[in-house]
Amino acid sequence: MLEIKALREAFEAYRQQHAFTKAPQGLYEPVEYIMSSSGKRLRPVLVLIGGALFKGDFAYSLPVAMAVEIFHNFSLVHDDIMDAAPLRRGRPAVHTKYGLNTGILSGDVMLIYAYQFLSKGGKTAREVAALLNIFNAVAIEVCEGQQFDVDFESRNDVTISEYINMIELKTAALIGGSLQMGGITAGAPPAAQLQLRDFGRNIGIAFQLQDDILDTFGDPEKFGKRVGGDILQNKKTFLILKALELAEGDTYKALHDLMTTTPDDEAGKVSTVTQILRELSIPAWAEQQKQQYQERAFSALGQLDAPQQGKDQLRSLAEQLLVRES
């Protein structure tokens, strides 16, 4: 079992060998711009771990890792357009740097390339079909999750369970699918594939909850995005939903009004909402919720019939993700 650092380096070398540098430059430069940015490479590394746990061949897992990373970045390009987000990973978002039309078209071609790489990931036609089935299901879930996220912005009756379902679709499904597809490239048994998926999905939910926490309470110098962005977009994160559930009287009215309007004083809005959340002890509650999904993930990992060293590395990676500041 290779170390996480070695897996990340192997993927990065493969990505650079397949850099998007051909013509037309107007189409491919934005693709290379986001693909070469300093992301964590979480999803491709999970594909490689899923394969390495069962002694898979990099010749098959690396193309799938590339497909997953391209798809993930494609979704970020289009999400940033939908959210009108100016930054991504501390740099101008693709649509900010290259324009809206270019962002749409470059995102489109990324999705097509994701399928091209995915088709190289199976040793047999049956494995390729299995990879396509999982990838298609996950891609649909990501789109469904994004639509739920958009819908929630105009709803005042969103529940915490609805929100958890949304982030499972939008974020966690691809994390679980990455591990599962990695297992397929190595011929992992069906039961092991599902355990990898369940581990990834629960870690993915915890990961997104952590992201929500950082968006509101993180250090902007470390987070790489504008802190308070969710608040300014009136997003019904689990932090806000719980606060609205607990708040009473004037506090509830103030929070409700702030999260349904767009005031001129953006900094004041973020500051006031954050203060209310702290007064309601939302940060501590949020950490408890994150911990619950982390424990479910580790339970699934414990049942996985795979070498202990590899499982320990997977657990270590998950723990690093869930104590991050960026």
C-alpha cells in the first residue's frame, strides 16, 4: 500500500502528462487553469486508494482518478457561475478570469473528457460498464443536489434532514463513488465496494459540514474563499437552520430578516449573523453533528475486508480532512 503522498504525486504526474494545452487556446486554457490549481486532489486520491487497497493496477485506476477530478472541477466551474462566486481556491474563478461564455463552454468540454478518461479504466467490458453505471448515477445525484441547493435559497421551510440529503447528493456521492470506482478497477468484491462507498458518503457529509463551519467561522487567510459567503447568499446551511430552530423573539426576527434580504452593508450582515450563531452555541452543536457522520464512516471502514495498513491510511486521510482550516 502506497503512502497518500505517493498516490497524490502519481496522480499529479499523470495529470501533467495529460495537460489541456492544445488548440483552441480559448477553450482549453481555462480548463488547464482550474485543473492545475492547488486543490487537495481528494477525489482522485480516493480512487487510487480504492484500487491500491485491493492491489489494483495504476494503468486502470489513474484514468478513473483523472475522470473524477475533471468532473469535480467541471462542477465547480458551473457552480461558481450559478453562485456568482468571484473566487475559487484563493484565485479568480474561471468565469471571473475568462468570462461567462467561456466558463460555460470550457465546463462542457470537461464533462466530455471525463467520460473519455473513464472509458479507459476497466480491464474488461463488464468493468467499464460498472464504472459508467456508478459514474452516471453519481453525476445525476450531483446535479440533483445542486438543484436542491438552489431551491433552498427561496424556501423558508427547509429542514435539517432535507439539507443533509442535499449535501449527500451534491458532495458526498462523488466522494463515495470515487472510492467505489477505485475498488472496481482492482476487482474488489461487491460487498467491499459498498463498504468503500458507505465510508466515503459519510465522510463526504462530514466534510461538507466542516466546509459550512469554515465558511462562517474560518480564517479567510487559510480558507481560500470569502468567509461568510453562504450568509451573503442567504444559503440555508445546517448552521442557519438550527439557529432558526432555536432562536426566539427578537433574535429569531433579526436572523430571519437578515437571511431573507440583501442589505447594502454586507460585512455588517455577516458579523451580526455570526454573532447570533455564537450566542446560540451553534459552533459546538455543528461539531457534534460532524462527529456523528465521522463515526458512521469509521464503522463502515472497520467492516471492510482489506489490509489494515491501507484502512489506517484511509482513516488518517479522513481525520486530516475533518480538522482542516482550508
